Amino acid sequence: MFKKHLFFCYMLLSLCLQKGWSQTGPPIIDAVGDQYYCPLTQIPVATEFKITDPHNSGISELFIQISTGYAINEDRLFLIGSNPKIVSSWNTTEGKLTLSGVGNASIPYPDLIAAVLDVRFESSSASISGDRHFSFTIGNANYLPSTGHYYEYIPAVGITWKEAVIAASNRTYYGLQGYLATIGSPEEAQLTGEQASGAGWIGGTDEEEEGIWKWATGPEAGEVFWNGGPNGSSPPGQYANWNTGEPNNLSGEDYAHITAPTVGVRGSWNDLSNTGSSSGDFQPKGYIVEYGGMPDDPEIDISGSTKIMINTILQDINLPSVIPVYMACDSDADGDAANGFTTFDLISYMPDLLNGSPVADFYFNFYTEANYTNLIDKPSEFKNTVRDSQPIYVRIFNDQHGTCSMDTSFVIRVGELPVVPISITYLNCDGDGVTDGFTDFNLSEIDELLNPNNESLTISYHLTEENANDNSSTLNPLPFNNATASTIYARIENPEGCYSVSTIDLKVSTTSFPTNFLQEMEACDDYGLNDGYYTFNLRANDVQILAQFPSGQNLSVHYYESFTDAQLNQNEIQNTSDYTNRNAFSQTIYVRVQSADNGNCFGVGPYLQLTVNPLPEFDIFQSEGLCLEGDPVVLVVANPTGNYSYVWTDETDNIISTAPTATVATAGTYAVVAKSIHTCESNPVIMSVEVSEMANLTAQNIAIADLSNANTITIDTSNLGVGDYEFSLGSSYGPYQDSPVFTNVSAGAYPLYVNDKNGCGIAEIEVFVMGFPKYFTPNNDGYNDWWNIEGFVNQFTEQSYIEIYDRYGLLLSRIQPNELGWAGTYNGQLLPTTDYWFVAHLIDELGKVRTFKGHFSLIR
């Protein structure tokens, strides 16, 4: 209750203060000054300003505000000059400059008007955009020119929305009825939000129907400006400025409030309950009163407004980041084509400099000095005043949008012309078989005469000088026949696009090689492949070829693989000192003799013949093997590819034969070389002759491992002889094996053969392998009725014997190897089926005993 009474007294006091004006009428303000603003400059906010007040001579305060388009921290208003009776104060938040009297004294109108004309606007942004509106008011309320209304923030901590509605309606401003603000545009939202001195209630609510937001105050009362929650929308023609995620109807929030400056988007709205929070950012701190637009409002003129517009057309020019350089080629218009001076059309560079902006929107001043003082009066016909290169300074204007300008610069440079002969006579040989004075030329060969230093020049050829100048109808340089034209024109252009034109006279030479002249080079194939290719030194023919022409001329010899290449001087053979023929065995090389001074042709044609003779090719074979104490063998040439002579040599290079054959009686390495009728020698063909003999086979060479599960016979080859041997067991016809070991040999007597692979004979010996059966079946059926060792032969004496035991070591029988054997009995009784053990004692003629043990099975 105390709070409400205090608020009422405050309102009454405010009304009483404003009544002082109402008795006599407020002053009338008239401001003029709509202008264009140039970025980073200062501009007066009014060019004319007047206050009409028949009742007073001055006022204590005047407020100038950036009411539309204000960019906080970039825009500012400030007072310049000498104004001793006035103090200025800038409010960054509101964008408002206050002019007040010193010590709160009244400011005489002449002094106030002079001060207003000294107020300047400035933006720190080089890319400022959008218009700025300025309002001039004698009251502290913010004036918005686009609505003609006034807006005032009233601090009142904790006031409810419904109390704010009443309080606002009880306020007046110079007779204008107050109401809780209704906001219908971004400009209005910025002035009442971002530029207000505090955040507070505005006149929107959805208490009547959730999600249907209406204005409840002012002339807009009852109008719907929002439907839905955070994702809702405004009806056509309406405006809303909700903060992110608002309105969210958190705990019954039905009333619109300008959000605290530290919450979300500055100046935006959120919904609160009627009371809001008791503290913090969501506690109501006041309300926004709007004046103007009510039906009974009087007409007052206590405010003026002006605006500035930004020349964005100039700002939109995308000037190059690097100073451009424009070039014009030197010319002889001033009598000297190489003095570094020529005429430039500076206007022609503007489309490129503006980078897409229409040239017609601007006009340009060009200067030769960086201080923009020396104006070029005829920029379309400007001859550079500094040799070769000169900077040009440009000031760009846009008349339709004020006097703003933009400065830039570029460099003009004089391009040098290629230095070339004015004219050239080029001579070619008439080597096409028709002596008519016409032949094909390779115009590219003239390039070297036009560009002897091999600079980066582009050369083209044309039938007329006009074509050469405009670079049209370019001729194909290869081939060009002088029957088409004997005079052509060369355009020689450097990388900068500057060019010169030279006249070319084409003539046909009358000189030539002597009739039937042919230089020959012959060689033997030397690559080992006998493929018909050889590396020739073509330069070895230069002297003989040049001797065909009169001496005292500076001539050079060139070699080609085809007549067309030689005639047109193209695809010249480069590796002339180590040239390998491309056609096997025989190839014609085309020769061109020309002047080393100017390239004129003296002779061309197929005047060099390359021949590669093949090396002899053949095989040799040995008639038979060479055996110790045998007959000599004959080495024979086979499959020769020609009629050759031969030389046979032994290991000491002694010649042993010059015939297609050679007879040798000793082992060794022999070589034969063949020579063709072209004196081409083959690579040596080598034959290695090895001696051999029949094997010296004795019993001492043989080791037999028998009486085992896997009997083997092994031949010791270390003492057999010098032959190359193979082995067979059982037959002299084989099969033979290279291994001297036979495995898994059954018991018995076998003939063993050792064959010399070189045909020196077969050695033979009989071998004996002993063994024993793994089982026997003594059932008197005639098969396996007796058990004894097998393969017993006369290398052992009759004193040899075999003892048979049962599993317990009981001696059951003693038998002789040469008897039938054991019948499976003991003391006349048949023994059962089981395993039995034996010990064989084999005694040779020297009394040496070999003992073998084993076991076998008796099966009944």
C-alpha cells in the first residue's frame, strides 16, 4: 500500500511540472538537414534549426537522439566549437545527446540554436549501412519520427503489469495521453528496448486466451500481434520482438515485458506473470509509456527530426586489394617505338577497377600526384609523363548520393615492342621432284631468325599485314607452299601482348646434291641379339657431304628419318653421334644442307644409307662321348645361317681346326668363331668336352643293410671312376636312377648295374639281401609251413645257426639257415598262435660272427 501511494505522488508531481507549459503552450521546433553521409567523416545533424516560443527566451535542456538505425558503440553525437553557456552529455545506451545550461541555467535560444548547428554525427565503421534519424525534443521522452510518438521509461521496481497499465494511463506529455507502450516496428522496438534507459512492462497480454497475444492499451488495444508460443507467428501487418524461446508461458506468464539487458537479445521481449520474480533479471524494474495517437491528443510540435543516408553505392565498390597495373604497348606514333612513352585511355580501365559496379553510376577524376592536386584534363588521351611506368590516382564520385568519394590508384606501364627484323628472305630447296620453283616450307623454321635469342615470344604467320595486325587468319606453318604466296607477314608477340610485324619473302634455292650421290655406312651387328640394329655416328659423314657444295660457305648438315621432315626441317635427329637405326639391317637417312647463318636450304634428299650386316649364327655338337683309352671324338658345326669360314681353338687359344669340324682326343673346353663374307665375326660358341669311363664296380663299393623292416643297398660312388653314372637293380635295361641307394629291397639275390651316361659301358655285380618272414602258418597246406631266414648265401659258413625263443626266453629250437626251418613245435608238441623271438648267428669264412635279432608271428 505504501508503494502505491508513493507512486501516485510521483505521478502527480510530474503532471504539475508539465502543466507549466500548458499555460502558455510549448515552443515549436523546426529542424532541417536531410543529407548523405560519407563513412568515417563528421556531419552536422541539422543544417537549419529554429525554435519558436513567443512566451519564453530560452529553455534549460534540449535532447538530440539517434532515434532510428542507432549502432551502439559505433555511432555518437558530440558538440564542437565554443558554446560557453552549454554543457553536453552523451548517453551511449540511449544514443542521446543532452544540451543543458551551465548550472541548470536556462539557455538563451540564440545560443541553443548555434549549439545545435555545432552538433556532429560520426560513425567509427568504414562499412556503415542503413539510414540514421535524429530527433530534437525539449522533453526527456524519446521521440520516434516514423511514428510521431514519444516514449518514456519510468523506473518502478516491483510494479505489477496491471499497476503499470493504470500508471501509464495517468501520465501525460505536453497534453498527450500516456499508455503502456505498444510496439509495431523494429525501429519502435529498438527505441523502446535497446535505447531505453531501463527494461520494463509493455502493453501486450494473452490473459484472455492463452497463446493469443493482444495489445491491451493505446490506439492498438484489441489487436492480435502474436499467435502461439516460441514457434508461433505474427498475423499479417503485425510485429513482435520475442527473445529466443519466448513466449514460453512458464508458470502462467501472460504479460509482455522487455527483457533485462543481460538476458538474450538486447531489447527483445519475454512473458512474465503479473508480478514477475521478486528479484533478479525477471523482476519488473519499471514500464514504458508511449505518448501519441490517442483520439483526444492535441497537436503539438515540440520535436523536430532530420536524417542522414549512407552512400552504400560507393561502399559496394569492390576495389582491388592489390594496386593494379595496366599496360599499353609502345608505338611509333611519336616517332619513336622504343622511348617508353605512349597514349593511354584511363577511362577504359574503370570497368576493371570497379570490379562489376556500373561505370555509369560514377564519375572520376584522375591525378598524377598522390595529394590529388594535379588533375588530368583529358584522361582518355593521356600520354604518360614518366618514362615506362607511372602511378595514377583516382577519386571516384557518385553525384546522386552526396559529395562522398572514394580514392584509389593504379599504375600505367609502357610495354616494350619485340625487336625483330623488318623483313627476312627465307630460302628452301626445291626437293619435291618437280623443278618449278614451288615447294613446301616449314614456316616454324623462320622462328629462329625472328627470335635468335630464344625469348618468350609467340610467332604467327599471315597472308596480309592487316591479318597480322589484328591477329586473324593465322596460317598453318607446316606445310606452306610458296605457290599460295611468296610474301607473308609474321606477327611476333611478347608475353605482355605487345607485337611487331615482319615481312617474309619465301624463295626456292637452285642448288642441290650431285646426281646419284649416296654416302654409305656399313657395320656388323654388335648387340649380341643379332637383331639388325647398330649405333652409328652420323656426324662422321659431315665432311664428305659438305664436300659436294662449293667451299667458303657457312653450311651445316642435318639428318632426318623421312623426306618430309628433311624438306620441312622438322623432327631433326638429335642424337646424331650415337644414332641407332630404327629399321633393322637397312635404313635410308635424309640429309639437309642449309646455311648456318639464315637457315636457307642448299640441298635435301635420301643421301645416306645405313646397313647392318648380321653376325654368323650356328650350333655345334659332339659326335659321341670321349672315353678313357677310347677313340677321339669329332666336334661338328650344325645349322649355319650362311657360308662362313671357321676357326677352332682349345683352352690355350691354339688353333686346332679351320674346317666346319674339329677332332679332339682330350677333355677340355673348345671354342669356334665363324666369319661371314662381310667380315662379321660371330661371338665364340663354346663346347665343353668331358672324358668318361666304365664304372670300376666291386663288392667293396656296396653296402647292404638287410634282415630289417626296410632293406637297403647303397653304392659308394667315390671310387667308381670319372664317368657320369646311373644305377639299375635287376635289369641292364633299367629303369636306371641317378641315386646310388635302393630302399625297401626284398630278400634275395640281384644283379646290380652301373651305366656310364657318356656311353663308356655298363658294370655288373651280384648282390645278396637277407631277410625273414614276419609270420608263418604251419598247417601243412604247402604255403608258409616253415620259418627260416631268407637270402642266405655262401658268404656265410654252415656253422651259422638260428635260435628260436618264446616270450619268456625259453629256447624252443635251433635251426640252420640252409635247412627247411622251424615247424612251430616244441618236444613234438604244436605251439600256439603268438609271437616268437629269434637270434641269428651268421659266421663268415674268416670266423667273424654277425648277430641279428627279431621276432615273428605263428598263425594257426
